Amino acid sequence: MLCYTYFMIERIIFDWKRTLYDPSEKTLLPGAEQVLRELAEQSFDMILIGKGQDDMDEVIDALDARKYFRVVHFVAAKSDELFGRYIPPEKPETSLVVGDRAQGEIAIGKSLGARAIWVRTGQFSDEMPLPDVPPPDETIEDIASLLDSPLLDLQHH
């Protein structure tokens, strides 16, 4: 059993495509809405950083998912600078990055000192973490499993 009692997650930075949203089906992934709803009820500060342009802004609004996030960024490319706006350098371990790209958002989050959960499914499930970046703190097989993570410690949040 993992023990993370020395800090508490305050904010969660989510990836969009293939973490919460299925771009081929154009729907939220199974369990995604429940996860977002429960985490919002727990008052986590939730941020979305996903790849995309105006089309993704339209999709998130059509799915009524924007309400779960304090900030939504759809960008052409994810960057340390953008993630760094939301991961406080004095307490990076209070931030959690959740995504499906071990060499993308997970590597960025870990390089900035945040905690990270790799949702290892779909197109990038065989993409291994970069050797020069700390590995994700946890790996899960689907977004619904996020609610069982000891990193979130939901019963004490």
C-alpha cells in the first residue's frame, strides 16, 4: 500500500483527449463524468490542458463538461510553461497531473515536481515513460479508477 500522508493534493490538471474524452466516439470516456462530478464535490481545483483548437472548445461545451474546471486551455502543444502556471514551485507535490501520455503531460508534470497518474489505455498505452524523468506515481487502466487512488485520499479531503 502506498502512503502519501505527507501532502494533500489541492489541484488536478487533466489531459482531455483519451483521458476524459474519446475523440473517435466524440463522447466522454466511460466513468469520466462520474470522476469529474465526485472530484468537483470534493472541491479540488481542476484545470484542463488539452490539445485542440476552437473545435474542442465547442465539444467541451456540447458535453457540458466545462463546469467542472476552473480553467480550460486547448493548445497546439503542451509546455512546461503552461503547466508551470498551475503547479506552484514552492509546493509542486500538491498538484496532480492525470493523462494518457507518459512522454507528454505526465513527463511535464513530473519534471515540474508534481504527482502524476498515467491512464494507460488506448493509443499511447505502449508509450513508456522517458528515462530521464521520474516515472508516474501511479498507473491506472481507466479514468474511473482515479477515484480509488491513494494519492487523492478522498475520505480525508
